[in-house]
Amino acid sequence: GGQRGGSGVPRAEINLAKTQAFYHVAQEMRSGIPEGHLMVLAFSTKPAGPGWPDLSFDAFALDVVWPYVARHREILRSALGVAESLPFYPRLEPLKALKALTCLPSLPADMVDAVRRFRDDRSGTRRALARGLLDGA
């Protein structure tokens, strides 16, 4: 069975509730938070902060996620190492960006070269994701 918090609620549900609460706070503070910041947190190699779960798009329906991912290609390119790192942002994980690209109905043409860099990657997971994305392109 899944791990449960002190209230008996499965930890996955607690983490989803925290993520949703964070999303709503971010919406309230929109003027102070750059557009796409949740994507940066989701791709970060470091946790979002004490008490916050690692953000993941896996908990949300694809029809909600893919338009958000598609709007923030500069963050995808940065995570994939083909664009400059964004100032004041944490280091971004390419694997998380490749996983996010699988949410899109198809691989955008402007992302093919970025994904191609991982076709022969040492990491079997990154390599498999890249090849799957390129096969569908």
C-alpha cells in the first residue's frame, strides 16, 4: 500500500493538495511571479522548498498540461541545454523536460534539434524518451 501521512490520507493526495494550493497562491500573486515559474519549479533539480513536494505534471490531466508546456518553450530549451540558463533560476533537469514534451500532441518542429541531442544519451531513460519523441515527430 501507499504511505500515509499522520491524518491517514495517502501521501500522494497530500502532495497533490500542496501542489494545488501552491498553484492557487501563484495565481493570486501572478504580478510577482514570472509566467512559467511553476514549470521552472517542476523542472528544477532541487526541491521547491521545505514542506513542498517535487512538482510534477503527472498529477494533472494531459489536456490541462500540454497547452501550458507548449507556451513555455524557452524553459524547455533551457532545460534541454540549447538555450541560455534563465537568470536567477535553479538548474533544470533535462529528463523532466523530455517527460513534459511527451504531454504534447506532437513534438514541435522547433524542439526537434533540442531533443535530438539526447538520442544517444548515456542515460537510458533520457535516450528512450528522446527516441520515442523523435519517432513520433
